Amino acid sequence: MSCRNICTIYRATKSYGGNYYGYGYKRCTDCEIFIKWNGPRCPCCHEFLRIKTHDAKTRKKDIKRKLAV
């Protein structure tokens, strides 16, 4: 499906000193934005939301942070 701009209501705001995934935001690959949403699918286009980064460097940092806790 295509983006219907409903997701702009849930657009994430990034705080300094962290990444979007660290704050619990999810990314819609179809709408190409980060959103704050509890469901597994985008409220706009109903695509599955990505909850993990594809960047290897950031993924390693996340794993180390989770193991330290």
C-alpha cells in the first residue's frame, strides 16, 4: 500500500544523545519515517514496522547496552 500521511500524526521526535530505536521508536520503510506506535504495523500503510537497526555498528552498541543491564 502507499502512504496516506496518517503516520505524520505519530512522527517521532529525536532527543539528543541517542538513537531512535533506543527510545522505542519504530521505522516504517514504506512511509520512510520513525513513528511512536505500539502495534506491529504502520497505522497509515499497514506495512510491518522495523524495530531493529540495519547498521552493524549501532546494532553492536545496542547488544552491549542490553547485556550490561
